[in-house]
Amino acid sequence: MLQQTQTSRVITPWTKFVEAFSTPTSCADAPLSEVLRLWGGLGYHRRAKALHDAAIMIRDEFDGAVPNAVADLRRLPGVGEYTANAVASFAFGECVAVVDTNVGRVLARAVANRTLSVRDARVVANELLPRSNAAAFNQALLDLGAQFCTSTPRCDPCPMARVCRWHVEGGPDPAPRSAGVSRPQSKFQGSDRQARGRVLAALRERPHSVRHLLACVDDVDVRRGTTLIAGLIADGLVEQRGQLVRLSGDVQPARPARGT
Ligand code: SF4
């Protein structure tokens, strides 16, 4: 849920989600439609499907227990290197580096005093990683990047100031746009992502006709709207039977209102 989404927006849906699905198996046993409903307004709905697919894999291949090895975590749908390493480190105490944009920025400034590629940042982080309590080290770097070493750094109160290479040696900012570990988000207003969100918001209420869904996104032309709905079907998020569209696995009876 936290991928590309602010923590403050995630807290409420996350709380509802873990109340409804307290284990991976309970999530895996639910239809995708229930997961999408609890996903609420978080956007990037493919993440919800990936989470559901991951829960199914955990139930079927790992006896319902989240695996602790990075290699196994990387096999789960939607789990990339950062997420796998974060789960392995913070949940299981594995000795692996957790490198996101913030950490890449701290390493570029405090350790290297040069711009780091994503790969470079991971190499530097792994070289520094202590053998014991690696999770605390990872958390400290994440906190430094979030609290002090932001894009406009607050060096005076930073606990790294005395040893930070950039602060001590000077020179141009080695991380003017961070270490490039994360891709910048594209504009949301008027985007396909926004229109897909509106279609899914309508379907969270109940199934609708294609015509009604196109009316929900009346600021895009019919061709683009039809393509959007086809994309949601191709992504496995919704299903179409005849003219009626519903969330995948939705068991709600179709009660289309007049004109839908
Ligand atoms: S001293 Fe400044 S540049 Fe160095 S790590 Fe701290 S905030 Fe970042």
C-alpha cells in the first residue's frame, strides 16, 4: 500500500484491511472484489491484485506463512527488490540492505560525495551493512533521509554533519534529484489512472453497464473510455458479462439502477 502512496493516506485502509484479512490465507480465500473494495481510494489497483495473488501463492506454496528468504519473497507477485529486502530485514532480521530514494540520497551525500546510480547505491549500502542488527542500520538510513537529508537538506541539526563527506568537503550537491532509485510519478489529473480509479469506484458500489461506466468518465471520449475498461479487464481487475461489468469475483447480485 505504501508504494507511491503517502503513509497518512494508507493508515485507515491498512487498518480496515488487516482487520478483514488477518492472515495471508484469509486474504487468499476472499474474492478479489473484496480486496479491491477494501483497497478504497489508494489507487494503483494492480497492486491490490498483486497482493491478492501473492496471498494465494503464500497460501498454496508456503503453507500460509510469509517466506523470510529474499529469493522467495522476490517470487511473490508485485514484490521487487526494495520490498523483498524491507520485509526480510524488518520482519525477519535478515542481513540485507534496504535502499530506496531516501537512502540513495543519504549515501550519495554522506558517504560517496558523488552521484550514485541505483546499482552503486546498493553496492555502497551492502558494504556498510553491519553483520548484526542490520534492521536498525537500515531504519537509521531511512530516517536520516526522511528527517534530515531531504532534497533540501537540514545539515545543522543532522547527526551525520560531522562525518558527512559532502557537508565536510563541499562541492555540488551529489544528489540534486536523489539517487534515482524511484521513478517520479506522472501527473494524476486527467490521466488514465484517474479515470480507471473512477470506473473502479463505481464498481465498488455494485455492477454497472458499460454505458453507465462510460458516463462516469464523461471527460474522456468513448473510444478512450472503452479502452480503459478493456484494460481493467485485461489486468484481471474487472469482468464483463454481456453489457454488465463487475469487479473480478464479485458475488453481489446485479441491481443496475434505471439507465445503467
Ligand atoms: S549533513 Fe546534510 S547532507 Fe550530510 S547526511 Fe546530514 S542532512 Fe544529509
